[in-house]
Amino acid sequence: VANRRHVIAGNWKMFKTVKEAEDYAVKFLEDVKNVTDLDIILCAPFTALYALKNELEESVVHLGAQNMSWADQGAYTGEISAQMLLEAACTYVILGHSERREMFGETDEAIAKKVRKALEAGLTPILCVGENLSVREAGKAVAQVQGQVAKALEGISPEDLSRVVVAYEPIWAIGTGKTASSQDAQEMCAAIRFTLARFMGTASEKVPILYGGSVKADNIAELLSESDVDGALVGGASLDPQGFAKLIHNAA
Ligand code: PEP
């Protein structure tokens, strides 16, 4: 088994004002400041990022955004660029989250352009993939998820691909309290790694593949015991600083 560092990323979604984010950062840091054996990421709303930069700079906590444009700059009302995220001290960006695919019409093609742009700018993309319940029940989940991975990464050089993080998030498990079994998570994360190997050979062994979908402090350890599950993308359970810190300690 490859020796991969674990990654725990919180996705706040559309929660927290600047003040709330600052209060969170103080409490959270107090609890996780000595955690060095895994990577901790907070993916905050755009408006909170710059404030968090001041709170978290030179700490063990890395900053991420939840979306980004494929364009450098220009007449793209409502969009945000890679350079703007870098300026706010982001090193990660979630791309292709199922909420963006489902509610805001993001296509595999747009996500592929965003992944390329993030890598070009020096940001680490957290590429989200995952099937809905009807696809899973039809027995087509593995094929669909492998297709999403392939479409997002097509044509990217193996060197650039070595900086990608993938998050497997079955849509039926997001925000529902219904976690995938650790065996189902393992099966899909291994299938994703198999697809990565088509593009990058054995370097796929180095790519962190996360599971997301109702991860909590009391199920993280079991998920991480699976050989291809390298961490988690955490929505609801990342919103309370002490609760998220507990989850991280259970993962470390
Ligand atoms: C997510 O949206 O990335 C997520 C995994 O949400 P939750 O943990 O709330 O299911």
C-alpha cells in the first residue's frame, strides 16, 4: 500500500459571515494547531477567505475555495479567478461539486477547463465526482464516476495530474445522514485510482482520493481504514469548530 498522507477538507458551502468565520478560526486553531500528521483544509465562501488568511497564515490549516472560473479575467459577471483566490492565500479549490453540477448547470467540459486553469495557476484542485441514487441502483455508478474522472482530466500532463486531489461524493450520501459503507467507498476509490492510472501510470498511487457524504467524527476512522480512502470532504460536520476538530483528531 502506498504511503499517502491523509487529507481532511471542510466544505462550509454557503455558510458563515466574515465575523463567524473569524470566530471559528480562533476556536478551531486552538484545537488543531498541533495536528501535523494529516493535511487540514477549510473551503470557505469567497468573502470569508481574505479574513481567514489573516487568522490562519502560517498555521497547519490550509485554505480552499469552493469554485473558480476557467477564465483568467474579463467580462464574466459573478465569477472569480484563480489569481483572486491565490491573493486570498488559497492553495486548494473544490471543482465540480455535485451542487454546482446539479443546481448551476456545470458540465464535465466546464469542470475540465477549471481543473486545467487551477493547475496552471498553481492551485490544487479537489475534483468532485459521484453518482445519484438511480445510477447506483441501476448498477452504473462505477462506470459513470470513472467517466467523470476521465472527462475532467483528459489531456492534462502526468506531472500536473500528480497535484490533483479527487473526492468521491455519492449524491445520495451528501447532507442526508446516509454514509456510504466503507466497502462501497473503498470500491469506488479503487476504481477511480484505476482510471487515474490510465492517465498517469503508477503515479496514481500518490493521488489522494477522498470520500465525502455524511462523514462525521464517529465514522471517519472506519472509512480511513480502507486502503484507497485517503481522507474526507466534510460538509455539515465541518461547520462547528470543536466538532470538526474532534473529527480531525479521530482521523489523525
Ligand atoms: C459535501 O457537500 O461536500 C458533503 C460531503 O456534505 P455532507 O458532509 O454534509 O454530507
